[in-house]
Amino acid sequence: MDFSYEKNSMSNLTILFLLLSLFASSPLWIIKLSSCSEVHTNFKCIHAEREALLSFKKGLTDPSGRLSSWVGEDGCQWRGIECSNKSFHVTRLDLRNAFKLFTYDNYSKTTRYCNSCLGDMTAVNFSGVRVEWLQAVNMLPSLLELHSSSCKLESLPLSLPFVNFTSLSVLDLSFNQFNSSIPQWLFNHTSITKLDLGYNALQGQLPSFFGNFCKLKTLDISGNNFSGNIDSFLGNFSNFLSNSMESLDLSHNTLVGKIPNSLGRFGSLTNLNLYFNSFWGSIPSSIGNLSSLQLLSLYENRMNGTIPKVLDNSPC
């Protein structure tokens, strides 16, 4: 007989005896093993954040009942809400309409979330809600993503006493009705990687504070009423940001002047949309430095001159 096998067998018998003794000491010999699903699904969001969301809901018109799940104790299970499974803080708030609308401009098809006014497709309607929506969002310090496109938001306060949701990385407020300038408090969100403020009737000159977004990869401020040239706007981007920006959309505004040579510093750009403005002059030769560029849209401007030779073999 193999001695090692016998020794291991005795050891196993000893362990089995100890386990049986443990079971016998349990009432009715019952031992319950918690499953992973039981551990991770029985959590509730932070009370203060749940109250902020409910306060937020009170000021809304929701004819289609998209927020009907916003009841009960566990706000992390509500529609459009996502929480961290470690801290239980709200990390994502998505109030977009679930239905997509395909729109066409002169050259391409664009996917947009449909406006919140189409019968039984009606999304949450924020019309008449003023600063309350922002105050509620400001109570969510761990919020990473806010998607509120086509929600008929009418007010974007120009100031906040304090900014609490500074963890934000994605902010989509496109297709609303702000009709104001870009508020300065927005530029405290230095963690933002994607910012979409398209089609909001925003106005004024492009502020230089965009350079504060040191992690920004996608910027869409198309379809507004921004005016002036873009020299200082581009010039104030840090070198770090110039190398991280991948998509820039300034189309459908009233921007003027020459396209500056500083645009060539954005070496990671893959998409550049400047169409439907009033840019004039020739295309700067520095655009040839954009080695990653795949889409370049300049139509409906006042450009003249010749196309730089560096674009002859460009993939865009």
C-alpha cells in the first residue's frame, strides 16, 4: 500500500469529521451558502441621492410613464439609473428618448435621438423646469455620465454656488432650448472626455476656457449661434489636449475668419466638421499634420484658393 495515499486519506477523513461536527452544531443542521447574485443585487442607492432624484422627478411632465419605475427604496434599479456596485453612488443618468431618428444633411446621414414630441414616443418633458434639474444633478457627486438630449430643457444657469458633480466624464445636453451663453461653471469639470452641446441656440464667442478640459476627446457645439473667429479658441487648448482631441464639430454656427494654422496641432483628430459657417481664405497647410484625419467637412463656407497638396493623398 502506498503510504502517502494512506496519509492523505486519513487527513481527508479528519477534515470531513470536523466539517460534520460543524454542521451538527448548526440549528437543524442547516447551512445557507449565499450566491453571488444575492450579494450583489440586494443593494440600495445612497439615500441623499435617491431623494435628489425624486425631487428631480417631481418637476417633470412624464406622459408616457418613462419614469414609472422611479419608486421604492432601491434607486439603483430605476430606469435610466446606474450605480457603482462598490460605492452604490449613482454613476449614470440617462434620460434620452429610447427611439432614434435618422436625419440627413446635404452629404451624410446622422443618427439623433428623436425630439420629445412624437405622440406615444414622447420622452420626459422638462419644459417649464428651470434650475431644479441642475440642483438635483449637483447632488450626485459620483455621477460619471449625464445624457439629457432632446429633453426640452429651457434653462442653463450661468452660475452655481458650488459644483459637486466633478467626476463627470460624459455630458450630453444636445437638442434642448437654452438660448444663452456657455456657463463658466461647466469648465470646472476637468474630467470630461465627451461634451455635446449641439443645437441649443447657445450664443456669443467661443470661450477660451475649453482649454481646461485636459481629457476632452469629443467636442460637439454644432447648430448654435456662436460667432467670431476661432483663433483664441484653438490657441488656448493645452498641448496635452491638442494631442487627445479626436472629434471636433463646430458646424452650423456663424463663425468667421481664416482657419488658423494652430489647427495642425491636433494630431489625434479623426473627425473635423466646420461646414455651414463663414470661414474664408485658403485651407492652412498645417492641416497636413493631421495624420489621423478621416473626415474633413468644410462646405458652405467662403473658402478660396487652392487645396493644399498635403491633402492629395489624405484618406479623408
